[in-house]
Amino acid sequence: MAKLLVADDEKGIREVIREYSEFNGHEVTEAEDGMTAVGFCKLGEYDLIIMDVMMPKLDGFSACKEIRKITDTPIIMLSARGEEYDKLFGFELGIDDYVVKPFSPKELMARVNAVLARRGSGKVVNPELLIFDGLEINIPARTVTIDGERVDLTPKEYDLLFYLVENKNIALSRDKLLSDIWGYDFYGDDRTIDTHIKNLRNNLGKYRDYIVTLRGVGYKFETKN
């Protein structure tokens, strides 16, 4: 059983999501606006958050920014707007999936279970601290430091960096990165990967060159060892 937080100002949508979530064995807490959702996250822990973009008091994107200061709990964003810009903006904020309204409750539950499975699958292959010059990566603790200074990444940037490091010196196609990190059912394209790689490199600063672009293929984390 997973603890879900459902934030949407439409009561009917919350009730449908609750019904299907409880049928799938999950426990649901409801929030009718973004401010309340942030407050709930400060008071307790959740396994996954389903959040609408357009909400009173605090919209979903703004709420996501505040929640990311507290926790890296997976977030599935709901929106009546399906523009690519909105989706990319959401992923840059660190959401895990984006579902356009109107949606199929069964499909939403499939996405919920897929995200929960990915987060719980544990892709850690080396529990030790990984050191590359002044870049230190602790996969179990989900921490990254550069020359002793902690670097804050979005959840997807952590996932992407850890996956690249676990497969260091191996060429990884964009399709494989999308499939293994976002999931085979993720609605996205190569630009999703490129955007996250760009942001990740910016966060790595002078160690950005560890992530090598393979033209026409994808990327790899390249080391001498």
C-alpha cells in the first residue's frame, strides 16, 4: 500500500482518483489547493503526489517548487493544457509524469503504479561513495557534492546522473534513457533527455565534461577507470 496525496480543486476529480486508488490498495489524502498540499507535505510523508496545475491560492507548478524544497517524493502532474512547453517546464521542476485532462482513471493508476515501481526498484549497484576528482556521488543517500559543496538536483536529474554513473563508459541511447528512467509508457521525446542533460551539466559546473555527448546516439558518463 502506498500513501498518495491528491491535490485538485475539483472535488469530482479527487473522488474519482480516490476511488481508483483505494481499489488499487492505496491510501489517499486530499487537498483542494496548492497551499494545502504544501502544508500536508510539511506535516507528513507520502509515497506519491498527484497534483493539478490550475489550482487556487497556489498553482501546481508553484506548489511543486515548494514541495521540492521539502522532499523528492514523486509527482504526477495533471493539466487540461497539453502544450509541450508546460510539459517540459514541469519536468524541469522535477515532476515524474504529466497527464493531460480528460484522462482515463485506469491509465492514471497504471502510471501511478509504474512510478512507484520505478522508485522502489532500487537501481543501486554500488553502495559505496563514488569519487571522480572533486565530484562525489553517494547513490544510496542521493547526494552529490562538488569540491565539498552540496549540489541540489531535481529528482529526475539525480536519477539520470546515477544511471549514467552506474553505466559509466557505456554508450546509452536517448531511447534507452527514456525507457529505463522515465518508463516505457512515458509520453516524451529526445528533447526531454537533452533538456535534463543540459540542466545536469550546468549543475555539475567544472565537472560537466564527465557527461559526453555521442552524436546521433546519446550520452555516456566517461571516466579513465
